[in-house]
Amino acid sequence: MDSEFYNKRRSYIDSLKKNIRSRLRKEDGDAFSDLSKVLEPDTVKDTPRDKCLKSLSSLDQFYGYAKETVVIDKDINNKVERRTEIPALLDQNKLQTEWPRLEGMIKGAYSGYSTKKLCKKIILHHRALLPNLSLLVSIAVVMCVSSVECERSFSVQNRLKVKYRSSLKPEKLDILLKIKMLGPDIQHFDPVPAVTRWRRVKEDYKPRKKAKTC
């Protein structure tokens, strides 16, 4: 029984790890690790300097170049894809020259600071001295590092996709999720455009023919 349980447990954990890897992009995990080696005081103090510089170079590559991405504009009736360019967020050369000053702060006056306190200090008091590192700090503090929002979306989905809505398609469920999670409060919502659109869709709607019964 013990060996069987061990094999089942190992198989389950391997499957779980595989699913997590398939959902999370490798570059996102690498970016989190690199930010930790550059901005987290305890990690910076315990990490050799060459590894900190290597992480800084990786962040250069990640945020210092313009990127092209596909944006999907989607509603009930159509889907439009368009390519757009995201400009570089940081100046690579200046980021490298600013790092020694931040390193000295972390290992000196700010050695006892938490990551949150250090980031706040840089943004409020050192933006002029470290403009590119301040941008990097701003990126770090807005990155979602918990699964709270993901769990919230599952809860909202469970409230929308009930057994009485078994025919609800993924496209419309996605729209309802966005409305529920990102839409305005009912007090600030103007229903006129939505009602007009709904009436237009209703006019074009053709009900399915009922199946003949023997």
C-alpha cells in the first residue's frame, strides 16, 4: 500500500508540475527571478555580484527592446486582430550605469529595508538619480505575484456557468467574465448603447427549429 501510494503521489505531482509549466511562460518566471536578484535586499546581499549583473543584463534584454504583439479586439459578432509595437521601456546603457549606485544603497544605508520599502524609497526619492531603475521598480511593484486574481476569476466563472446555462459558449462566457470583473459599477453604467445593440442582435436572431418527436 505504501509503495502504491508513493507512486500515485509522484505521478500526481509530476502531472501538476507539467500543467503549471504549460500555463506559465518561462520568460515570466525568469523575469521574476531576475528582479529578485536586483531589487530584493536580502537576495542581493547573498548573491554574487556577477550573478546580479547577469540578471540585470537579462532584464535589459526583456524590457530594453521594442516588441511587436498581436492585440485581439473581440465582441459577440466579430474578432479583429491587429499588430502593434510596444516601445522599449528602459534605456539599456543607462540601466547598467545606474546599477552600482543602487547596489551601494542596498548594501549600505538600505541594507535593513524590505523589498516593498526599498521600492517605495527609490520611486519617491531617487527617481531623478535613477530614472531607469525607477521604471524597473515600477514594473516590479505592479506585477501580479499571487494567484488571488486567478482564483477570483474561477469563482466568478462558477457563478456564471451554472447547470441552467449548459449551452453557454466559451466566447460569450469570456465576455460575461470581462463585464463582471472589469465592467463599471451599475451606478455608472449607461444602458442605452447596450440595449440598442441587444435589440439589433435580437432582430437578426433566428430560433432553432424544434426537433420532431415520433
